[in-house]
Amino acid sequence: MPECFEDLSIVDVLSSPDGRLVRVRGWVALRREMGGLIFLLIRDGSGYIQAAAKRGVTPPEAFERARGVSLESAVAVYGAVRSDS
């Protein structure tokens, strides 16, 4: 993992500013694909958060991993925080 990413629980990510680089570990509660987008609902002991992978933006290997992940798989997701609002 690159050193610029911080390991955080989901509850801590939810109160983080946009742009913060984080790694979240948890389990896949839901996965859905819509065209070139894959959405993963990740859960840990503190809550739920959505992660998104977009074809052409997400590295191809990571996009294919997101596409193939099954429910209840243990995952580590890296990225920048972005609020829904």
C-alpha cells in the first residue's frame, strides 16, 4: 500500500474531508454494475460505505477485481474520499 493512504474504519471515513486518501477494510455487502461503473457496498464493524470503480478511470486490474468480487468477500479498498452531496 502506498504510504499516502491512511487505514481508517468506515465511521472515520464518513467524517473525513473530500480528497483524503484512505484504505478501508471490510466485507462486500452488495455489488452492482451499471455500464462502465461498479458499485460495492462495503461494511465493517462500524458501518457501511459505498465504493465505486469506473472503467477508464480505475486501473484495469482493479476494475476487473471489483467486477469479479462476490458477496461477503473480504476486501481492502483504496481511494480518495468523495461525499455524495
